[in-house]
Amino acid sequence: MAHWTFLTHHAHLLLRVAQNPDATLEELAAAAGITTRSAVTILNDLETEGYLERERRGRRNHYVLHRDRPLRHPSNAAHTVDELIEALQDLG
């Protein structure tokens, strides 16, 4: 049986940053179920495309999401990052 999910690693990491913008890279990677190296690549993608910014706070990063940005796929572009986060955030 093939293993797949409905959301990409980019979406999983974006949701983890939304939950804890002060998390370490290692914490974000573990929570998203990916390697630290993959997390770095994905965070770079998200930053390059304007979905987040990194702010240095001492020796750590703080992530600022741009929740008003549209989703990337043309069929979803009428929706924003904020709508995705709101729809998928844990209610418990």
C-alpha cells in the first residue's frame, strides 16, 4: 500500500510555524515529520516566495507568516494562507 498524505511537507511546516513561530528548526522538523535539512529547504522556499520572514532574536529565529498571501496553485489562488491555517488548526 502506498503512503501518501493530502498535504505537502510545505503545508505541514507552514502549519507548524503558525502554531509556534518561536520553535527551533529541530522542533519544527520533528513536528512536521521531516528531516532538519528538508525543513531548511522548505523554510527557504517559503521565505523566497514571501510566505514568511525570519527575524533573529538573540541566537534563535522568530518566524512571521504573511497570512494574507494567496495559495500557490491556480485552483486555490482565491484562498489565503490564513484560510488554510484556520481550516486545519487543531480545535482541541
